[in-house]
Amino acid sequence: MANRRVGRDVYWRRRLLVLAGLIAIVWVILQIVGLVRGDGEPAASSPTPTATPATSASPTPEPTPTAPADQVSVEIETDTRPCDPTDVRILPSVAGGQYAGEPVDVDLMITTLGGSACTFEPDADQLLVVIDAGGAPIYDSSVCRAAFLPEAVAVPAGWGTVVPVEWTGRGSGTGCGTSEGFAPPGSYTLTIGTYGGEPGSTTFRLQRRPPETPRTSTTPPTSATPKASPTPKRPKSTSTAR
């Protein structure tokens, strides 16, 4: 009976030891798993830098040119409505350095006093031009029956329009033809205006064109080379045999 009871004790003791060993093994495994999940976890790898292509700089837009501070952009209004001739003012000017015996360039600045834009349509019945020398008439547009302005002119309100015209340089005479002679060199007064309006005038001078200087040749004339006279031939000597 004693041996049988001892055998049982040993049996249970061994079972307890085995159970304790299993518990120890489980605890060790849990500790290892904790280490793996905590400090034992491998550090996350740092991201590999990726080369990013540099973005090309956008071209800088060129600055828009601006008008100088002393200049102001102005919109000029025009109108096809005919101008009242009594409101039209014409100021003539003749550039210096022009010669007698040829056409003369004249500039006309045309303005209106009507307060609104209009178009000046000149004709022989509305525009009068007189050119005189010391009070003696040289040219009279009423004799020529032709307008000094070749076409209509747009005249803005508050502004002047400069129109270049040309005087033939000839007197009007009695028929205003091409057979009339040119005005000689001297001082002249040009007066222009519309019927019923205030005329404008200017004084100018026509110069005498200097005579053309004959051109002199700078190349010396070539002298004729004397021909060499032919050298006379010596007569052949003859010998007489004795």
C-alpha cells in the first residue's frame, strides 16, 4: 500500500513539473513575441529620394510699352456733316528756301469755330485765294475758277487739320492758263479765307535759283605719243673683181 501511494505522488509531482515547464515555455514565447513587436521591430526604411526634374522657368512677359508721361492719347472725332463756311478758319504757311519759276508748296491749317466736327468741302464759290506782291495781284483764284484745295477735309472739333497744297507758281492773268508766266523772285503775301469768314495770311519769299556751275573734267588730256621714225638701212657694198 505504501509503495502504491508513493507512486501516485511521484506521478502527480511529475505532472506538475511538466505543467510548470509548459507555463515557462509559453511565458518565454510571449516575451519573445513582445520584443519582436516592440524594440525588435525593424526600423522603417527611409524613403529613397526621387530625382524630380526641375520645372522650366516660364518666360517673363515683355512689359507693355506705355506712352511717356508728357503725352496723352486723344481720340479725335470726325463727322461728314458739311462745315459752315463762316465758321472755318484757314491759316497758311509757306516754307522758306523755295525758288521762283517752279511750283510752291503751301501748308493750310484748317479749324472750325462751330463747336462740333464737320467736313469742309471747298469749291470756287466758297474759298478765295489771293497772292500779291507789294499790293499788285499775281494770283486770284476767282479768275481761275478752281478750288485751291483738291478735296474735302475732315475738321475735328477743337483741333486743326494741316493740309499740304501746291501753288503752280504762275500768275492767274486773265485766263489762268499754263501760258501764264511764273512769278519772279521776290516777296509775296498769300491771303486765303472763305466767303463770310475771317481770312488768314502769310508772307514768304521766292529765291532766284543759282545758275548751275559747269562741271570741270579732272582727267588730264592724254598726249599723243610720237611715232618713231624708221631707221634707214645701210646700202650693201659691192666689190669689183680684178
